[in-house]
Amino acid sequence: MPNMTPEDLEIARKLCDGDDEFRELWDEHQALKERLRKLQEKTHLTAEEEVEVKKLKLQKLVGKDRIALKILNYKEAVPAPG
């Protein structure tokens, strides 16, 4: 995910390994991102595809917020070393 710090990416990796719900959120986010990319590569979208793009963007945003919240909760629960 863009805009993630190296620390957040490391936490995401840890959570993917140990938290099934987080892994599911992460995988879903990646799938939404890929579907959105494929639609946006098209030169012309049908009306249905335009609606799908809007829905995908919203789903992606909601998922990103849930991922960010889980990372924040991890940071609060596990103090940084040093």
C-alpha cells in the first residue's frame, strides 16, 4: 500500500503472518486494487463499469481504514523497541 511507512509495512507483514482477519483484509485490499487497475486501464468504461469503479474505490477506502486501525492498535499494544 502506498503511503505506508517502512515500520507500518513491517507491522503489516507480522500481522499477515499471525492474524487471519488482517491477512484477509490485506488480501481483499490487494484484489480490489488489482481489479480497479484493470478497469482504469481501459480506454472506455461502460456505465456498469463506472459504477463498479466507484464501488471498488469505496470498498478499498474502507478496507484501508480497517488495515490502518489494526496497525495502530498493534503499535499501541506492542511498544517500539529502544
